[in-house]
Amino acid sequence: MNPELKHIAIIMDGNGRWAEKRGLPRIEGHRKGVEVIRDIVAKSSEKKLVSLTLYSFSTENWRRPLGEVQALLRLFEESIDRYGPELKEKGVKVIFIGRREGLPENLVARMAQLEEETTHNTGLKLNIALNYGGRDEILRAFQKWFAVYRGDFEFLREEIFSRFLDTAGQPDPDLVIRTGGEQRLSNFLLWQTAYAELWFTSTLWPDFTPEEFEVAISDFSRRKRKFGGIR
């Protein structure tokens, strides 16, 4: 694997459309999408990635119909119960990023428990972006910074500010994958993706395979990254 590739972030789009095409309730697409996550996490561990970040539920997703939102929140709880022990056993360190205020208490408790149970794992760091928005993260990070430095702008530097982000201590994403045909970041990791490579596919997330994941990684390995300089 390309030694530059340490962190992949994925916008998992197309679950609802996948279900609708099959005449199924939209939640069934999300349920199928969870199974795909399991395969991609396994492949990421196999590739020795440092971090994998998955965009699971955005701050804007609250605008969806109430029934779909409630079903999604229940699915998150079920998925933690079902797959949490497996992640722990395989050495994956789970980190939930985003705003926990507003989420159901039962879900928040399960999130905290899984983080605690995997905190000493040394394998892949799996960031699950839940109730997450990039702008919201930057605002929360500034609030944390201000509480420490009390507005002393001498200490408002990138390397200091980044310590207050949800992904503090992890490398920035090298590659962002978006499924489902759309070609935008949708308020995802706005600070961290400043120099990330972007890879888009029309494949809906429930149909995304480890083989297509390999295609995206292969495409990344052929790109020349200059970070604003001359290579």
C-alpha cells in the first residue's frame, strides 16, 4: 500500500435510494449499509490504515422524516450491540465524533461504553461521525480552545487549534471516498480534508464492495500530491 495513505474518510451515500429501487423501506438500505461497513472495516485493518472515518449521521440529517430518523437511531443502537464485541476482539479502537447533545440517552451510553471497551486497542482507529457537521466541529473546537487560552491569539495556530478537533492526534484524511453519485463534501471534515484526494463513485453504498475500495486505493496511489508546492 502507498505509504502516504494512512487515513481514509467515507461519505456513505445511497442507502435510501438502494432500498427504494427494490421497493423496500429506506431503513432496509441503511441496514444493508451496516453490513458493508463491516467488510470495509475489515479491509482497512488488513491494509494497516491508521484511521477510517465514516460519515454516519450528519447534523443536517435531523431534517429527514421523523420516522426515518427514529429508525436510524434505533439501528445505531442495534449495530453497536451486534458488532461492538467483534470490533473489540479484532483490536479496533472506536471513536465517535460529533455532537452528543440531542442524541437519545441510551444511544449515548452505548457509544461511551464501546469507546471505553476499545480504548486500549492498538489497531485501526474507527471514527464514526454521528450527529456530526464540519462547521459545528470547528465551532466546538474554537470554544474548547478559548476555554484554555482565554482569547490569547498568540496561541491560535493551526498545530494548536487542531488539538481541539474531534480527530485530535490522528493524521488528516489522505483520501475521501463518496458513494452514490454526488460530488461534494456535504459539511464533512472541512478542516481535516484541506489537502485530501477525492474519489467519487455512482455505486450506492449498499453495493460498495471491498474490490471497489481497492480500486479507489489504487487510484490514490497514482496521484501526485504536492500540498501547494512543487514535487
